[in-house]
Amino acid sequence: MSKPLVQMALDSLDFDATVALAEKVAPHVDILEIGTPCIKHNGIALLKTLRAKFPNNKILVDLKTMDAGYYEAEPFFKAGADITTVLGTADIGTIKGVIDVANAYGKEAQVDLINVLDKGTRTKEVAALGAHIIGVHTGLDQQAAGQTPFVDLGLVASLGLPVKVSVAGGIKPATVQQVVKAGATIVVAGAAIYGAADPAAAAAEITALARAA
Ligand SMILES: O=C([C@H](O)CO)[C@H](O)[C@H](O)COP(=O)(O)O
């Protein structure tokens, strides 16, 4: 089994602070995620800046597309995104559009299961469409209400589908190996890294734990 990948979620609204944080963390993670608030506030210019600066990292743009899948995602793949996200609650045609444009560019589409009620059924549906990554995700507001992604991760991983499984939602050093052992192939960490006194050290610790799991 290939080693799990580690993804750093860049969730600041500030352009320069995001670039500065990415400078610190990029050597210690596989994927740089431009978080949803961040991409909405800063736009495609931030993607172009990070793409030019970090050729050795994959870049995920967390668009959380809800409509016009092909149309919305294409400019970001054209600008160098490796992965974009589409909501699992979106129309199946929207999800197919993002999968199609990802394939057209030789890149990947991630379906975010946030707020999907029947995660098992939707996962099977989008996997059949060719989704590259299934995102098990407890959002920031859901975390504030005490929710975690662990049960959903177990459900999705138990399906044994030929798709990568990403897990996000308050993941921290104490839970990294738990989610890898539960079937996560991409481990996402935001606050556990950007909220640390030393983000580079925090990222390196999470990556070491993921690879040792
Ligand atoms: O996807 C996210 C959220 O919707 C804001 O964009 C976060 O990047 C994701 O939850 C990871 O962040 P943490 O939960 O702080 O690890």
C-alpha cells in the first residue's frame, strides 16, 4: 500500500500570510490546499502565485463547487490546480462536470461529502462516475458543534471502492495514525498546523506520524 499523503489546509483570508505560511510548510507536506474562504477572498491569482513558487507540491483548490461544474473548475485546472473539490450535495451532473474537466486536464476531482445525508450511496454513485478522491469532511462549523469525521471515515473506507479517501476535520497529531489505520489515504490538517507555534515542525510531525502508521 502506498504511503498516505498529507495535505495542509491554508484557511487564512490574507494573501501574503498564506504565501508566507506555505513557504514554511510546503517542504513538509505533499499537498497545499487553498481553503474555501481563502480562494473565495483571493481568487485565482493566489493559485498562480503558489503554483509558481511550489512546483514540487500538489495544489488542491477547495472550490466546493455546487453548480456549473466544468465551467467553474476549468480555469483553476488551466492555472495549475492538481485537484479541485465539488460538493457531494451538488447535482450529479455538476459532479460529473468536475470529473470530466479534471480528466480533460489529467488532474483529479474530489467529491466533498460534507452535509451529504446518505454518504454510502453518494460515494458509490460518484465512484461509478470516476471520482478520483472522496472527501470525508467535518467542516469548521460542524467541528464547533462537536462533530468529528471518524465514523463517516469508517463507513466510506468499508465500501472498499477503488478511490482515494481524504479525511479532514480537526485532524491533529493525536488522531493522524487513527485515521490512516481507518483507511484514509490523504490526511488533511489545517488548524493543527497553522495554529501551531511552529507550523513547519507541526507539519513535519503530522507527516512523520502518517507515514509511520
Ligand atoms: O475545508 C476546510 C473548511 O471547509 C474551510 O475551508 C478546512 O480546510 C478543513 O476542515 C481542514 O481544516 P481543519 O479542520 O482545521 O484541519
